[in-house]
Amino acid sequence: MGRLRGFGIALASLLAIASSAVPAAAASFFELNFGLSGPRYDATVPLCDDPSVLGKISARFAQKESAFWQSNLNIAGVDRIHEIAFRPWAPDAIPRRYCGGVADVTDGKRRTIYYSINETGSWVGVSWGVEWCVVGLDRNWAYNPGCRMARP
């Protein structure tokens, strides 16, 4: 009797769900034209060797090393900076500039660094932002293997 009752409850639930389904209506004229124009990017992304970009990377690298890895490593400088790609995907994608270089880290080693600057990458997307990876110091493997995921 318990099995029959369980079957009856399941059948009633299924019928209730099926009977409450309403076909979706197409978007009205106002819904189609109100705020749905799509992204409009200006492609105003700083150059790879912009001091504000390199300063942001150095500050965040030091902060990450100190806060998460109890390390006093810093980036002393970056040279051999070069652009790898600019807007490598579809024209309507968020504009990104991919860069590479060699970072002088305060442990005395020179390490390859890859970073991308994107137009809406800051907090709340009001300005450009930067993501970076130092080969050999990607301790949380965010861009593993070997910072390959930080490149286009």
C-alpha cells in the first residue's frame, strides 16, 4: 500500500508541474530595445610598458606574496617587455592586450612574466584592469602549467 501511495504522490506532483507550465512569450518591442544594445568598447587599453600597469603588477605581487605565502619577494623591475597580442579574439570581445617580459625578483632570479590588460577589468568594470603570472611563482596554480593560461 505504501508503494502505491508514493506512486500516487509522484504522479500528482508531475501533473501539477506539467499543468502549470506556460509557454514562453517572445520579448516585447520595449524589452528588445531597452538597454540591450550590446557592449560598446573603445579599446582604450594601456600599452605593455605603461608605468601604471607595471606598478599595479608589482604592488599586487608583493601583497600576494606577503599575505598568502609569508614571503617578502618583490618585483624589482621588468625589462624585455613586448606585446604578444591585442584583441586576439572576436571584435566584440572585451579588448585585451597580452604582454610578456622578464621580471627581476628580489630573490636574485629573473623570471618570465605574462600579463593581460583588459578594458573593463577593474573593480565594477569602470576602468582597465590587469591579470599577471610570474613563471615559477604561480604558487596557487591559477595559470598552470607554466603560466600558459595567462597567455592568449
